[in-house]
Amino acid sequence: MSIISKYSLNSRLPLACAAVVVSAATLLGGCVVRTVVAAPPPPRVYERPAPPPPLPAYSEPAVDVEVTAQEAPPALPDYEQPPCPEDGYMWTPGYWAWGGGGGYYWVPGTWVQPPRVGVLWTPGYWGFVGGVYRFHVGYWGPHVGYYGGVNYGFGYVGVGFGGGRWVGNSFAYNRTVMNVNVTNIHNTYNETVINRVSVTKVSYNGGPHGTTAVPTAQERAWGSEPHVPPTAMQHQHVQEAFRNPALSARTNGGHPAIAATPRPAAFNAPGVVGAHGANTPPSGTQRGAQPGRFGQQNGTQRGAQPGQPGQPNNLVRTPGQPTGAVHTQGQPGQPGGVKPAPKKPKVEHPKPEEKRGEHEK
């Protein structure tokens, strides 16, 4: 390397070092002069939380929701069936529903329109399982399935349904157990309904004093069929019953004054039927059943036959009894249960002596 090149290289080093020193000093000076002061935080605004939505005064019951209870439902009340209001209506029997803290309340039996052609109503029922009473909801389906062996009456004798059947697109009513007016409804028939279970007023299956029925293989198969839930009118019917304090079992003692209605939720309409033994039957209502018919919840015909009006509902003629004698039901204290026929008035005839005396005069 020449002296000139060496000198030139050495002369550049101080200049480069000086530039670096100046740049560092500038940077350091900037850091000292430019002091950043943080702005004070904005004042905190405390917002009042929105109030929670109000809770309902009570929970509306639903006809298609399974519920449980710790106590057994009361016995089924005895009542008559109001007449079918129109062709096409189908009978749904009454039952005890659970109202929570209010206990059991009665859902009156009623006539309803089915959701579609070809379906039948399988009633709900209470069953004792796992130490509690569970309500199994009812449903519409092509067959009547298992409902605990509970005898609801009017064709629902514990197994199946004998109150009617579909014939094409029309429903035919069995007049033996259904209260229909043949003047307005013509698709009827007469067929004897046989009770395959003991006739009791027990309203639940299993547990102490409950029914002992178990589902058959056919009922299990029908229970797996496609089902249709209860209709909107059936829901309204249950809600109206829940709101009515007179239907509480604690109030009516198991004998509701509104035991059955001609239509869903029609609790004040003419034709409402009270249970036998109800303390205060609804005012302005009429007995829907014909004299001596449909008055027994086991679904069998009771009392006078058609064409024999005027016979009391609790009197049933027994074959083999003498003419004029009737067998009493539901009237304890009568010996033998047989009421003798009324005696004919005795006619007094004048004595022979009196006749001779008059002849002599």
C-alpha cells in the first residue's frame, strides 16, 4: 500500500467516528428533551345494570309435559258424560293433574276435535316409579296404547278403547258407552264393552293400592308408532282448569263441581256436568246424560234402558227378581239391597150385616 492510500484511509476514520458520535448525541439529546406525559384517565362512569325480567306469577301447566309428585293422586270422581256436541268430536276423559304447591287439580273430561282423520286418543296416566308418582302424557295416534290400566270409563275401561272407531273418514260412536244424540249424529252402532280389569276408581298404576296392569307386546308396539301431540284447545283446557280454584282437590275434596264439559275450556257453558257428591254444582248447567245412561264411569250401561224414562239413575233391574222389584246401587243401609214393590191400596167392602140393614130400610 502506498503512503497516499494509507493516509487517505486513516483520514477517513476520524470523520466516520465523528459522525457516529454526533448521531448518538443527537439521539440522546432527543430522548432527554422530548418528555411524554400521560394524559389523566377519563372519569369512570358507573352504569346501573338492567333489572332482570320479572318472573311469572305461576308456571302455566302443559298437557304434554311429564311431571312428578310425591303423593298419590286422588280417586277418580264419578260423573256422567255430557252429550257429544257435534259429529266428529271425540271424548277425552278427565284426570287429576299436579299443580305444584297447590296440589292436585281436576282436568274435566271433554269432547274435542281430533287433529286429523284416523287418530285416537290415548289418555295420560300416573305411574309409581322410583319412589315418586310420574305422569305419562297422553297422545293421538292410529291406535290406543297403554294407559296404566286405569279405568276412566266411557269406553276407556283400562285396556284399549270401546267407545268408537273410524270407518273411512268418519268416526262411528258406540252408543252403549257414548252419549250421542242420534237425531244429529247418525254414524253410530251398539256393541257391548267388557271390562278386562277390576272396576275401581284408582287413578294411578303401581305403588300402594295402584293398578297392577303392565303393557302388552301389542301396546308396546303401538307406543312406538308416530304420535301427534295434544291440540291447542287441549292445552287451553288444562290451563283454564289450573286457574280455577274450585277444581283443586283441596277445595272440592275429590268431587269437582265441573267434572266434564261439552267442549274444551267451556266451564260455564250449558251442559257442564258435576261429579256425584259435589257440594256446589255450577249454576245454570244441565245434566247432559240421558236418564239412567252413562252415569257409571266403568263404561257399562247403567239404569233404565232407552224408552224407559223416569227410572232413577241408581236403580238397575236384576234378572230373576219379581215384577216391580228393583236392585238398589249406592244406597247403603237397605237390607238385602232389594226394595219391595209398592203395595196396592186396600179396598174396604161393607160387611154383610150392613148390607142387610140397608136392604131392610
